[in-house]
Amino acid sequence: MTATGQSIATKARTARLEARITQDLHAALKRAAEIQGRSMTDFVIAAVQEAARHALEEAEVIRLSLEDQQRFAEALLTPPEPSPALRRAMKRHAQLLRSE
């Protein structure tokens, strides 16, 4: 399914992708597609879509160790007191907002 809820099969395919591959890879893709009962095109599209989803997730999702999760939660629940420099910055910011 896509973000709009359409499956790959029902969404219009207008973009084109071409790649030069070795004969060995071509044979492997063909065999894998046959095993799954798919066309090579459908097999490659599904594989590329999954690889793209995985790459995007790896880039966009932050994973923390259990220890780091606990530190993060603790910092959110009991933040340190603002430093003098931060207090001055907050005061200047509030003054700027009032003057607009």
C-alpha cells in the first residue's frame, strides 16, 4: 500500500526505472520471481520498495539503547534549571515577541 492507500497494482505507473545488471543477477531475479509466483517487474518493484522503506526508516527513526532511553526520559521528566544565559535569552525572546 502507498501513503494514499492505493496498492501498487491500482496506482498508475508513469515513472520508469532502468538498470544494467549481470546475467547472473538477472537469472537470480527471474528465479526468485518464479518462486514467488510474480512477474520479474512485480518482484523487483516489491524488493526495491522494501529496500527504500528500510533505508528511509533507518535515516528517520532514532533508536536508543535502554540506558539512553532512561536518560532521555529522565531529562524530559526532570529537566535541569535554566542557566543564566538561557534565562537572558528567554527574556530577550519574550521582549521581542511583545514588541511585534
